[in-house]
Amino acid sequence: MILDTNILIAHLNGEPEVIETLSDWKRSGRPLFISSISFAETLALPGLIPQERDKIRAYLLSLLAIPFDNTVAEAAAIFKGVYRIELPDAAIAASAYTRNLPLVTRDRQFRKIKEITVVEI
């Protein structure tokens, strides 16, 4: 499973359903991935003080990161053109696609990308 930025933010905001679901997946041994794009987006949340940023960074580092490399970049370019989505979203979708992972998100626009599986919580 690759977690979209909105799922990471929901977890950090203490949303019980997201916390419980992610905890269950981790307990069951399911690996949880993030895109390096989500890593950046989460650390760039407005108004974070250094202590909060450090805590968020520690949490993000506990997840498996998928780097934005040329393979992901090429798939992102295709998704951006075909589905008319913003580049960060295209990059996150491409990260899921290139690793054959379901994308966990609350963003309904990802449903239109036929090449990926979307899981909503």
C-alpha cells in the first residue's frame, strides 16, 4: 500500500479511522510506502514549528519511501497528460503504478486512473 499525502495528514491529525486502519495493516505485516513527493508535501505543511517538523519527519521515515526517479517521472508525465491532473498527484499515482501497489487516498480524482488500484479510507 502506498499512502497519499491526505492519508498521512489525516493520520497526523489523529483521525481514529485512519490511525486504526494503518495500525491494523502494520500489525498484519503489510508494508506501508509513501512517495518522496508525499514526504515533501507533508513536511511543507504551513505553520509547522521545528519540533513538529522533526516529529513528522520521524514518522515519515518509519515508512518505506519510493523515490521520484526517471521511471516514476516518465509515468507521472503520461498520467499528467492523459488524466489532466497536477504533477504531484501524477507523481504519487506513478509511484503506485511503477511498484504495482494500491494507492490509499481520499482523493476521488485518482479513481479515473485505470492503471492503479485505489483504496479509500
